[in-house]
Amino acid sequence: MSKILKKTAPASLIGLVILSASVLSGAGAAVAGPGAPTATAPAARPALPQALSAEGLLSRQSIATWAPGASASSKTTAPGKTADAGRRLPLDPSDPIIQGEKMPADQGLPDSAQQFAVPGSAGSFKFTRPVSGGTSTGAVPAGLDEFYAQKVSWGSCTPFDASNFRGWIDYLAQRDPSKGLAASCAYVIVPVDYKNPSGPTAAIAVAKASTGLGADGKPKHALFGNAGGPGQPSLPFTGQWAGQYRNSLADYDIVGVDTRGAGASLPQIRCATDKFLQAQSEGMDGLASTTEGLAKLDQINRANTEACYTNTGLGFLNPDGTKFSAETYLPKVSVDDEARDMDVIRSVLGNAKLSYQGGSDGTGVGYTYAQEFPESTRAMILDSPENPFENNPAEAAKFQDITGHPKADPYAQDRGFQDTFNQFAAKCAQDDGFDFGGTKVPCALGTNADRATLIGAYQAIAQKAFGGTTYYSESLNRPLSFKDFTQATTGALYGSSNWAQLNAGLAAAKEGGDVKDLFELSDGYYSWDGKSSYPFFVVATFPTIACQNFTADATDITAKGSYAAAPYKNPGNDAATGVQRDGLDSSFGWCDFYHTKNQKALAQSVKALPNILVVASSHDPATPYVGGVVMAKGLGASLLTVENPQHIALGRNITCANQIAETYLKDLTVRTDLPGKTGIQVLDLSQRPIDMDKNVVGNQCRVDTANRPVPTIAPAAAVVGAKEAVQLTASGLVRGAAYRFALTAADGAELPADAAAKQYPADADGRLQIPVTLPASLNAGQYGLALVGTEDVNRKIPVAPGVLTVTKAPPVLNVVKPSLPAGTEQTVTGSGFDAGSVLALQFHSTPVDLGNVTVGADGTFSKSFAIPEDAEPGSHKIVAVAADGTAVESGFQVTAKLQPPVLQPTGSDGGAPAAGAGAAGPNPDLAVTGAGGMVWAFGGIGTAMLLLGSLAMVLVRRSRGAAA
């Protein structure tokens, strides 16, 4: 037999199912039953609680004692197969009879679906358009007003019970509304395709529990919870979360949303039948190890996927009466559409911005919402994150210094589970077992603390399960396959409270006893109670949404690589051939055969968000610690590291983590003064898990705010009396949030400024520019620049104050005439001088004292003076010298002195001067203005006047002589 090592499902598709009743709060452990088996036969188990605790925390998954196949009529196996000692053999998932079973049309359908029932047509349902009459709140994307402003009818949550978590409806119903906890449920209508809002619609189930009311009689905010998965129903946990936060969030609504296709949301994603699923659980071992088996495995996975297209939306009609199409719907169930649905619900519930808490896969929903609706994000707690950049290698490469890989580590989850397994094994050996149901069960792996020895001891037990013929539960009448065995171990690693039951199950298997405890853990992984039908969450919603979220091109993932990262999953070698068995799925399991996959938009780093809180557990098996470090960096978020060896930190008995989370949700600040327990084992500085045998100690809770941008105002400068606005720049702010500006004096008193009367929103990069016109009366000096957030998302995030330095305008001299002849008058003006000061004015180049001038009260002066007549033509300047010797100057040009008019002599004959030698023409250095002709004319007239005068005198004399 040739050795076949194939690629298997990406790590992100495996094991994100949360075994505890809550992944948001982490409350309770996964199926940690209280039974006390002996090494050979388990003792009778007391009944498990069926309701929630007084604190609102679901204590554990309820596990019944009956499983399909337990009755006498169901003990038959596939045709031709018998079992020794009356035991049945594993069911064969390739059996066409099993694959051909039909799913009842009403299987798992909640009673709440009846509001869409078509009158007179049993089993037929018709979706509607949103009901008008509501009011939208906050931002509304273009073309979606009909959905964001819809009117919703709230009512009892009882019809919405579509889960296997017993007790949640009773828990909500029994609460006293007068004590501040009242619950109601409703459907919110959303478009199947947000790019085609006029097309088919779907109905999202929403539960709302009020912890109390604000001062105005209305809840102040709504906290949206997401239980992870993907596709885990969240309605069952609404009351639990409300109970958890009823004291700290007294004016909140707590909102649970069954994501599209999940829980009570319609249509439900529905795939394979219960019998087919159980057959796959029992009879898949070894199919991946042979060529023939691989063909069967592919056929089985194809049948799984095709069942999703056959059963999803069966019996439902679109608003226009056409048949609902799974082909149209299933590509639209990715996390992107989950985030868009949540934004619609945010608006319908009257919240301008979203407050959110998600665990495990729910962190991805929160991340996607923050990426798509950053300015509608108010607060987020993201507990136990996965690496958000699994579908974007280029972005993932930016965080290689954290992950140690150029892209998201395909084996990160395998390593995480193995790390937790090592802790379980070490604890088991150290204490020689665990107390289980009041009885000490010795460690099934022995007491040798050597890690390789412990792993080997486990493999010696687990690998015998391969093929499903070695281990059996008589009480359940079920054979235990290697797949179920491994799933039981993986399930137990989600929480340390399950370790005692895991050890008890291993001990029973080792001694040949009833492996009921391992079945409880395995069934619990699938959120199956062992009695009713498999919940759609794990066997339909989870794989469908996962395949739409993530790429199936995980070419680096191999069975060999997975076994190396997580040896507890290794099925070992075939006993007959010695060839390595392959207990993993085919290439990518179901993802190979979905008609669409990888519908999720590429994840990107997001800038300038409000202060988001990412919570990462040091030894989280399902979502390893480094995923939280990467997510915090990608969001610019605060990181809370919790020393915790299990999946999900909040809601457990880790007081420091719970207090930090509650304070954050209350006032959006992250406390750094709650270390919790001190002196305990911690991560190293490279943020990678420390082995159990390394004694490195520190605090239980550690908050790192290094990823947060530091809001800062850049220094600015201005001059006294400046009329132009000063541009102030700030960075590190919360995008879209408004800020108020203040100008302050040295004593902190606010000064009047035009910009102070306005509010300014930061841009998408968290930057802000404000034009500020300064008061005319502002003197030289330093002033404070302040920005204060005006919304709760930024009000408590301080902005480092800036400094405005105002200086006097430098003194300036100006001359009125840039050019003038020597001997003429010039005027000089000055501004920016000290009021009342006396300035000495000088004419240069050869200094000439022009006297003093006194500066006016406004710092200006004006003085006129004559340019010396002997000033040489060329460049000159006026210099004003202050008493301290400071000199200010202004230059200008001096031209030649103007010459006065000159009378020219006429010719000897009294006529005009002759041309040529001896003639007096115009001055060639002056512009021609007619002066020479005027001289000639005046000369001729003068001569004529003299002649007339002489003649007159002669005539007078003659006249006087004649008379005598």
C-alpha cells in the first residue's frame, strides 16, 4: 500500500466550534459531566442540570444518555455486517441507503417561522419586504434605507427556540422584569445580496434583553454578542450575557443575533441527515489512506455539500413568489454579510454606533465590521482571536516578526491544541490523575513527567480506536472510532475543567470499559445532546460559512505536517503494512465541493479606530495566542494578555480579566492596574508560549497599549496681528469622531478664537487640520492648543496638548518711491517697531543723518526727507537704528539731479541760430520736451522788444525837441 499524505482542511476550518455554552463570555466548561467511573465500569451518573445558574451562566452542555442506534431496532449494521458479542460495527457513510435518506422539511424549524407561513399551504413559507414605519439611526449606506428604517415587532422569545441548549427560554421567562431583565425577540429583514437590495430577502433572529434603562427611560446603548462558531446560535446566550453584565451595564440592552443561516434565522443552512452524519462520525477512519478510500471520501463529502443545496431554503419563497434559491443564498453567508446584517440591526435598534463583544470566530465578525464600518464602531471586545489575515498573505507577511511565518501559520491551531494537550498530560502525571465526580481516577498516561513518554502513552491508547472496532460504549450501543476519539480529546482541550473527564475516558478505554465519557466529549464538540437531531450549527452552518469565509487553496497543509504539529492526532501506522495511516479529511473536505467559496473580502489593517480591546489567552488551544497579538496590531487596539490554558478568557473565574472588560464597556477605558494573580507562569517577550517546565513568572493579566496611536497636536507658530489663519494639525485621532478646539493662556484659561465655536471630525487616517484666526489682541508668547473629544468614543482618549508660539512681527521699513532723482523728497514708513521708541534715520551709502523719529502706539511711523543733492546715481538705502543698535533698512534707486532750464544766445543777425558749427542743440541726457525751440523764440522776441524800445525813446525825444 502506498503512503498517501494529502492536504487537509485549513486550520481555520477545524476546531473553531466552541464546546462551552458560551464563547462570548466563556462561561462554563464544555460538557464536564460529574460522573465517577471506575477503571472498569463507570458509576451511574446523576442527572445534569437543565437550567442556567443564578448568575446567568450556562453551567454546561446538557448531555442525555440516549443516542441514535441505542434502541433494539437500531442495533443492526450495514447489510452483511455483524458484530461480536452483540456489538454493532461502525455505520458505513458510503452506503447509498444511508446517503439517500431525506431530511424532514420541518426538522429543526423554529415555531417563529410560522409568521412567514403561506396561509392554506402547509410547509410553505414566504419572506417579506421590510415593514415601513421605523426610523433609521446613524450612518445608512446608499440604497438601503428600506432596511435600516424598518419597523420591527418584538414579542416572546419562546417561538425562537431552535437550539439544543435547554433552559435558555425558561431562564429568560423566569426573570423578574422589575429587577431589570426583560427579554423579547423579533425578526429583522435583510437583503440576501446587499448589491441587489430589491431582490430576495432573509430573516435574522434577534433577541434583546434589557439590563436596565438610562436616565431618559431608554437604554443608553446595545451590546451585541456573538457566540462564535462560525454560525453558533447566539440567542440562547442573550440572557446569560445580560445576567453577567446586569450590574456593570445597568443602562444597556444586551443583543444576541443568530447569524444568517444559523439558529432561528431563516432560511436555516441545512445539509446532511442525522444518520448520514453519524455514519461519518463512526466509519471514516482509514478512507483517506487508500486510493479507493479517497474516492469514497470525495463522494461522501460531495454528498454532504449537495445536501446543503438541496435542503437549505426548502419550502421558502421570495417576496415576489419565486422559489428561494440556495445557489443564490449560500455564497452570501460569509462574515462580510454577517457584518452588514449587524449594521442593519444596529440602526433598527436605535444605535448610532455599534458596541460589540465576540469570542473565537466572533472576533472575525467584529474585525470585519470594524473594517467595513469603521466610523460606526463604538466599542469592541474581541476574546480569543484568530489571525485575521488568513485570507490575505500580503497583509499577513507584515506580521512575520510576530508569527514567525511569511503568511498565516497553517498549523497554528494544531500547535495550540498540542500545547494545551502537553499541559493536560503534565498536570495528569504530576497529580497522578484527577478527581472526577468525587472519585480520584489515576492518570491513564502514567506518572512519568517526560513529555515524549506521556504522548506515547496517549497514542498507545488512542491509535487502537482506528477502525472503530476496539472501543465501545455499552450504555450508548456505539462503537468509538479514532475520529470520535480524537474529537473527544480536542473537545476536552477547550477548557481545563474537562481534563478530569478526559482522563476518566482514557482510563476506561485503557481498561476496556465503557467509553461513554469520551462520547460525551465528542458529542459535546458537535453541540449534540446525543438524543435529538444533530444541531445544524456544527454539521451545516459551521462548514458552510467556514468555506465561504476562507480560501481552499491551503497548499502548505499536509497530514504529515498536521501530525508533526499535533502528535496526539496521529493515527499511527497500519499494523499489517507499517504504512502511515491518514486519519484526516480529503483535500479540503466539504470546501472542495461547494459551488462557491472564499467569498470573504481580503482582511486589511484598519487605522484610527476607537480603543478596541483584544483579549488573548496565553495557552488557547483553538485560537493560539499569536492570533490575538496580530489582531491587536492590525486594529491598533489595546491587548489584554491573560494567563489562561483554555479557550475564551472572559466569563471564567479570572477576576482581573472580567473587571477590565466590564470597566471598558462601561466607560471605554482600559485599566492597566489590575494584574490579578502574580508570580505565575507567563509568555516570554517574543510572545510565544513557554513550555510548562520553564519557570518564568509574571502577572495573570497584562495590558499592552503600544499598538494604540498617540493623539498629538503638532507645534504651530504665528505672528502678532497676523490676519491669515494658522493651520493647526493633529494626528492619532479617532476617525469620524468630532473634536472641539481650545486656545489657552499660560494659566490654562481659554482664550477666544473663532475655531473654538466649531467641532471638527477626524479623517480616515485620524488626522485633523483646523484653520484658526487668532485674536488681534494676542500678544507675543506661548499658548496652549487643546483638542477635546465630544463623543464617548473619543472623550476619554486624551490628546497631547500642542504649543502655539506667537512672536512679534519683525520691524519693516518701506519707501514710497522706489526710484527718484537726487535732491527730491522721499517718504519712509515703518511698522512692527516698539511703541514709543526713538529711531535714528540714516541715508546710505555714505551715511547722512536724517534725524530721529518717534514710533507711534501702534508700532508705526512715517517721515519725509530730501535726498541729498549730491547723492550719486545708483542704489541707496534708508536705515532705521533703534536704541539697542538694531538696524532695519529699505533700499531704493537714486537718479541724477534734475537740471533747471537754460536760456541760449541767438545768432548775430537776430535770426535763429544757424545749424552746424556753433549751434546750441538740445541736452542729449534729457528727454526731448521742446525746451531748445523755446530758448530760440524767447531770444528773438527779446531782441525785437529792445529794438522797439529804442525806437520809442527816439520818437519821444524828437517829439519833445519839436515842441521846444
